[in-house]
Amino acid sequence: MPMRAAENWKDYELLDASAGERLERWGDYILIRPDPQVLWNTPKKHPLWKKAHARYHRSSTGGGRWENYQPLPEVWEIGYESPELTGLRFRLKPMGFKHTGLFPEQAVNWDFMADKIRRAGRPIRMLNLFGYTGGATLACVRAGAHVTHVDASKGMVAWGRENAVSSALADRPMRWLVDDCGKVVQREQRRGNTYDAILMDPPSYGRGPGGEVWKLEDQIYSLVEECAKLLSDRPLFFLINSYTTGLSPSVMQYLLGTLVSPRHGGVTSADEIGLPVTQSGLVLPCGATAMWVEGE
């Protein structure tokens, strides 16, 4: 399976990975976070292992806690620049379940989508489902798309709006919706709305704003099937991200091949996405993406 690495970061760096943990630089701050995919126990030779600002400890009963070793601000910002994107700014803060508010490996998809949107040479309407704190939304808006951003968490959508302000994009064409993604898709169908691009970044498991249970393997087919009905007559791309180990990239590619390709042609593919590890020179797998893109 091919892998695409997010290689353009300057404010983020995966310094090392060993014994179930990542050593990461987020701007001026060094964090140690658990990662179940880091199965190797290589020597922790990087000097910053001993100079981290904070470490997240998992609990055997679920969840966990941050332990601060040095002063760490409640909130700070980092930027992202690449040949495709400029001026993106993201607010970070240590959260429960080890998160910081950003998945840096997704930058490789931001660049891909921004390039597609810019080269399209026409207005692009995009739907971003499970949009989290808006990284992909802002990248695509920066490239010129009109984006509808949907997430069930009011806090995540508010965070995305803050990132839009930090990135000087708050006045660009965006709709921010706090809602269940499936309900939004059904509503958009009833209204006759269509989209030229769709991004879906669903969690493995979660609950909607009304307590609805979401389990990816049980619901991904029907959601992709319904989303496909929202595609315009000239769709540009449809991407599905997954962090669910039981859902392979090839399975997601098959979904797109059966639900999108028969009507729209185009090309499907699937790969892993990852982050370069400074210490080893290797790439840490961090998830998977399946994509359908219009025929060249």
C-alpha cells in the first residue's frame, strides 16, 4: 500500500517514535503522546525526550491525563505553509484523550484538495463532514472553495471558527453547522443542494448531538451512498479518511468504486498517510485515505 507523507510542516515535527509514544514539536513546545501503532522499542536517543513540556499518560480504565514538566500555555498557535497553501493558523491546546486539536498528517490531504480546487478553474462547492476544528475547511476555502463544515460538537465548530479568524479567513464563504452529519445529508437532499467535492473524516465510534450512536463499520456504506446523491453533475473529488484499523483503505476504495464511479466515471485510489520521523528518517503511518477524483 503506497503512503503519502505530510512533509511540508515547519511548525510541527515528529521528532521520534518509540515504545508506544510519539515525541512531537508543536511550535515551541514539546509533547509526548501515546500511539498504539508504535510497536517498536528503539533507543530513545533524541535529547528532547528528557526535555518535554508535557506527557499524556493513558489510564488502564480509559482516558488518561496530561503531566506537565515545564510551563505550557493553555492555548497557542502554529502555522502551516506549503507550495499549495499559505497563511493557515491553528489554535492548539492539550485535550482529553491525548488530542491537541489538529491531526498534522492531514496536511498532505489539504495540499491535494487545494491543488484540485485551484486547478478546477470553476466555482467549487464542498461538503466537509465530521469537520473537527476546520483544518481541511480552511485549506479548501483558502484555495477558493465555498465550504459547508459539519460537526456534531459545538465546541469543535467554535474552535474551527477561531482558526478561521486566526487564518484571516473568517470573511470567506463558509457555513458552519453543529449537527448530525447524516441528518445534514438528508436535509441537503430534500433541499436539492449539490456539491462538487465531499470530504468525510468519520470517527470509529461516537455519539451525535442527540445521543445517536455512531459505529463506523455499521454506517459507512449507507452514509457514502447518501452522500453520493449530493454530488453535482461535474464532481471534482470525494475523499474518505479513516483511523479505524478494522476498515482497510481498499474497502473504502471499493465503496467509492461501487457508489460513485458507475455514475461519474473518474478514478479511485487508496493509500496510507503518515508523518516523517526525524530521528529514524522513516515515515510513521497515521491513517488511511480513499479517494475518487474526476477523470483527467
